Amino acid sequence: PPIEGYDADVWRARVELAACYQLCDKLGFNEGVCNHLTCAAPGREDAFLCAPYGLAWSEVSASNLVMIDGRGKLLEGSGEVDATAFFIHLAIHRAGVACVLHTHMPRASALCCVESFELAMCHQNSLRFAEDVAYDPTFNGLVLDNTEGERLVKVMDGKRVLMHKHHGVIVCGASVAEAFDDLYYLERAAEVQILAMSTGSPLSI
């Protein structure tokens, strides 16, 4: 049930996003306190929910998530949001995406470090992403202004997944559950591909 003082839809979004942080932590998708999982705030224009900077993903709860608007103003909660989260995620949310998950999960990130950095359509888990993966060969370092977020939106061009060379992945969805499901299977697809590549035999596409 919603907690007093919170809109019911916003509270539900808080619970779902906090659960996503906890699941990603248990699965080892996190990297310290870096990477960011966000969702648009229901009923609030140009605002989204995110964990405040400095919290381990295992510490994230529905009540300690923060809500910020498109100017970076804190609307709910306490703490600060990492600048890279703000500038990347804001641009993608403004493109109409409800949930944005950016991680450096190890196997998918490993694929971003090979020359081709391509998710090969060699397994049933890969096929769910057929023609829905964007590839960005440019890593510009820390994102500290709107320019890079807007560039990434153009690179993604409406696709659900971005593989960012030398960096990690971004997965987008119409809900937290949908985005998490894709994130999980993306990592599994990457794991199978890496194991298959390790045999030295060509991938069967």
C-alpha cells in the first residue's frame, strides 16, 4: 500500500525501481555506487526517480529514492544525483522512455570491449534483441552536460538497447519490469556468446 504523503502511482514506481536496484545488486550487475537505474515519475512532467549518489545498490529502498526535475531540482527525498545520471537519463526520458537502466554488468560490458562489439544472433536469448540494439563506437568520458545525453538519444534512435564501446550498456523499457527483464537476458545472451567464442570455433548464426 502507498505510504502517507506519497501519490499512489509514484509510490508504486518507487517500490518497483527499488526492487530493480536490489535484484541487480544480487545478480552482480552493479559497479560500486556507480551506474544508474531510473524511471519517469508518474504524473509528473519532466521528472524521474533515481538513487541518491553514494548509496550502494543494496541500500536502496522505495523511501530513499529521490525525485528530480529537468532542471536538477530536488522534488522528493534528500541527497544529490550524480551528474552523469542526470544528463544521460534526462535526455532519454525526454525522448519518451519510462525506464532507463545503465550498467557496467561484466559480460555485456566485456562484449563492448572487443573490436566488433556486436551482440551476435547466435542464441535464443540474443534473438529477443534482433534489430533492436544500437552501437556507439564513441566513448567521450564523463557526461557533464546535455550534449552527450542528446547524442546518445540520436545514436539509440528508438532502440531498446545501446552497447557503448569501452563502457557498458543502456537498456530502455516501457516499465521497470520490462527493462529489467531485457537487462537480465542481455547479460545472459552476452555470457553465452562469450563462452561460445572462447571455444575458438566460429559462431553459428
